[in-house]
Amino acid sequence: MRRLFGALALVVLVLGAVAIYAVRLEPDWYLRARYPLQFQTIIEAHAVNYGLEPSLVAAVVYTESKFDPRAESSAGAIGLMQLLPDTAQGIADRTGGGNFKTSDLYDPELNVRYGCWYLNALRDKYSDHPQALELALAAYNAGQGNVDRWVAATPDGRVVRIRFRETRDYVKRVERMQSLYQRGYGLR
């Protein structure tokens, strides 16, 4: 009986050490197990098409929906990249998607295509600013109007302060996830 408890204690100790190693050092195998990458072909194709890093798009998808194409937010955002129907309609109007209907946002291919188009448009809008990507992500989360007000209220040469804690956390989460997708999957 004493040997059984000793062996069990050793197994628990080894498993604990492996868990601590994995959580602290986050080796590739751990990152791939903890942060799955679904719809990789769709993400890479549309990211490249819109000049975005696939790791960034994967990070936005993970942060927005955890790769659930049926995800819906309390604000009415839909799909992998959590697009609002009005935003998606505007994208459809600008890109020739004349037959757009809200239910199309559940289609991973269309949702990621529109999400990449929108993220690229936001990045372009803020491209002259040193915080371009951070501001684009903040606008993706909190809306362009809010970010435009924050930028306007910030003196030249100063860092724009993202006023909403939820949006600051969102930007940090996406940036962290981008780094994890770069390391775990070798995405650019």
C-alpha cells in the first residue's frame, strides 16, 4: 500500500511539473493544444489578400468568437469576426456584395473576408499615426467614432489613451494572441 501511494505521489509530482513547464514556457505543442487554429486556409487567404498578417486575423477571430462561426454577441455582432449586420451591409455595398443578407455572416468564408476588409480599412484610416494598428484594433472593438474622438483629444506627439478599459483589454488580448499564433503555428 505504501508503494502504491509513493508511485501515485510520484505520478502526481511529474504531471504537476509538466503542467507548470507547459503553462510557464508555453512550448509550441502546448500553444497548439490550448489555442486551436480553425479555418486556417480561409484566414490565410483573406489576410494575404488584404495585406494583413494571418496571425493578426487568427488572433482577432480567437478573441472575438473562439472560432465559433455561429457566435452572436449581445450587441448583435455575428460570426467568426463578430461583425454587426449594418457594418457588413456597408462592406457588401462597397465590395459588390449586392445580394448580402444578415444570415451570410454565419458563413466563415464571407465573415472572414468582410472582417479582413474592415480591419484593413481601419488600419489604412489610422496609417499616418504611430499607433496605427492599436487604433485600428480599438476601432474594431469600440467603433471609429470613439477612437476618432480619442485621437482628436490627444496633443500631437502624445500617446493616444484608449478610454474604455474593455477596449484596452481587447487590444492587449489580440496582441498577445497574435504573438501566440506566430509562435505556435509559425504564422507571420
